[in-house]
Amino acid sequence: MPKAEGLTLAFETADKIRTDLLETLPYKGGEQIIRLNYPEFSALCPFSGLPDIAEIDIVYSPADRIIELKSLKYYFLSFRNVGIYQEDMTDRIYRDLKKILIPRTFYVKTRYNIRGGIGAVCEMGEKAKEKA
């Protein structure tokens, strides 16, 4: 039997996600769509402790604030050692960012690297409803 068979690596719980790092900036411009892409997201699978790698797309129309990008990057980095399922991670990012931004429209899409021959894409928000 291989030594790694059935091994589970340690990970942190979701309370280690640093929403306190998120900052916004005032926005007084006209109605627009902001598209953000983060191609190097990682968290840990709570089943195995192995890394889940994803690309995150965020699309929103700001009301009176926009996200400060450095704070967003640090927020994403706080997931690195957290064990969280892909679907829960997408939901968590959607809720955390929508709460702080209070945007006119908001959408999050996560695309995970293929693992075990299966690729996963999770979507939440206005665009996801349009596609359903």
C-alpha cells in the first residue's frame, strides 16, 4: 500500500478568511461594468488537504464604492491554507464582496483546475441567473 494512500493534510477553518482586509474606495462616476480576473487563487480541499487552484472572475457595476485591489489580493491570499469546498468558496467570495461593495449588479465565476478528470465551474449572481 502506498504511503500517501488515505493521507489527509492539515488545514485551517473558514474563520481564518480575512474579510477584515477588504477595503473600498469611493466611486462617483457614471454607470459602468468593472471586470476583475484573478488567475492564481488557491485554497485547500477539506477532504484531502490538497490544493484547489482556481481562476476567479468578478463582474460588477458599482453604486458608490469600488474594491481596492491590493486588499482584494490579500483577502484572496487568506484562503490559501483554508479547507473549503469549491462551491462554498464561490459562495463565500460572492457574499463577502457583495456585502462590502453593495453594487448595482454583481457576479462571481470560479474555474477550477481539472482534478481527477473533472473540471468545475461555479457561478453566482446576475449573469448566472441569465444563463440558467
